Amino acid sequence: MKPNYRRCISCRRVALKHEFWRIVRVYPSGELQLDQGTGRSAYLCPQASCLQTAQKKNLLRRSLRISVPEAIYQALWQRLSTNQSVSEARKIETTLPLSNKN
């Protein structure tokens, strides 16, 4: 099966689908959801620079053809801060020396 590639609406980077956040305008209700649903989708890199650019230039509104509530951006910023804290914790775990059991 061929891999699914998508493009970030902010930085235009092409990568595998699972490397992005997916924002969906659900059909037929028109509600916005993160990651799930059937309908028009936009993809964003999970990086502060991409999220900031998308918010500043209204790229989600343009791509999804609907006004994007502030709650969606807040949820994405929250997700970004959670991802960064988890990745920083992993870096710390990998750099800690192992205790010797002598």
C-alpha cells in the first residue's frame, strides 16, 4: 500500500500523514474537529512557527473555507505545549546516566 503524503498549509512541507495535526470541517454539520471526521481537512506541522503563521495569516480559514473559532487555536497551542513537555522529558531520560548496581 502506498504511503499517504500531505502538505502543511503553513510551511508547505510534504511528509507522511501521521506527522501532521489534522483539522477537519466535518460534513455535513460544518463543525471543526481535531484529527477525526469526514470532510474538508487541513494539515499543520506540530511546531510553534507553523501554528503561529497559520493563526496570523488565517490559513485555516482559507483552507477549510469556514471561520475558525479561537478555541481551536487554543486547543492546538495546548497540544503543542503538551508535546514539547513530553519530548523534553524523553530527552532528559535519555541523557541521565544509568545507576550502577555493584
